[in-house]
Amino acid sequence: MPQNQLRIAAAVLFVLGAIAIIVAILYFALPAHSLPSFLPGRVAHINGHRNRRGIAAVVVAIVLLAVGGWAYSNARRPAA
């Protein structure tokens, strides 16, 4: 993959990783009945937090940021 495409892919992965971190914070910080309607897991009669979904969002964020870091480091290497 050309270096320019790797840089674009790395930027997209970093943005998606940041979004996943924000989603994880929402799942940990807000009770289930207060979640925004665009997030799954919103149930009106449950007052608990959605910890499993928050942990899943953290794992997804770590993977996206790791792959983005790998793509960015490969994009910075000089072509052979």
C-alpha cells in the first residue's frame, strides 16, 4: 500500500478509535435510561450502567488505535 494511503488509513483509524473512547465513556458514565438514542442498550426501566458494552468499546478503541499506530509508523518509513 502506498505511503499516502497508509497515512489516510491511519488518520481514519485514529478518528474511529477516538469515537470508540467517547462511546466507552458514555457507557461507563451514564445510566442505561440516560444513554443517547443512537447508542444501543437504552432501556427505560433499567438504572444500571452498561459495563460490558463499555468494556467492548474500550477494546475496540485499543485495537483501532494500535492498528492506526502501526499504519502510521509504516507510512513514515522511507520506501526501499
